[in-house]
Amino acid sequence: MKSAITTHILDVNLGRPAKDVLVTLYRKEGTDYVQVAQDKTDQDGRITQWMGDAERLAGIYKVLFDTDGYFESQNQVCLYPSVTIEFRLTAPEEHYHIPLLISANGYSTYRGS
């Protein structure tokens, strides 16, 4: 079974998945964020099994992408050393896919399926 929250990163400059990107998932508890999971993207730029047995809870989450590390491995300097996407999980029984489209000088996201 897929995790409740998954991600996929595409390098739009190269036109291919961004592999080996370190990604950390946090859930907001009170005024602080607590780490829920951390993993690197696979060969297809995806993380689909990173929450393990973590409880599916409604709330505010954030995903932190280490774009600096990825672009350094490509011998490039990027404008955004990291990308943080905060989102609201309102229906814990649903799947939330948080994709990231990146280049060394920009990024974009949307709710995927």
C-alpha cells in the first residue's frame, strides 16, 4: 500500500526524474514541526513508501526538498538551495501526492493524483 503522502520530482531542464534527492516530511504539532519521515527519491524520482506505520492524521504538513544537494551532484549551482512545500491534509483516508518540478532557477508544484 502506498503511503498516505507521496512525492515525485522531475528535473524539467533535463526532462527526466530527479533521483537521489533527500526529502524530509514533517507534521505540525502545536507551533512546531515534527519529522515524520525522510528518504531519497528512487530512480524514477519518487518516494512512495516513506511513512511506514505512521498514523494518518489530518493537519498541516511540510515537505523539505534538498535541491542544493541534487544540483551539486549535477555540477550545477541552483538559486533555491531547498524547497519547502506546506500543505493541509484534510481527509486522512485519501492519498496526497505532492510533486515538484524543478530546474536550477525555478520550481513548481500542484496536488497530484
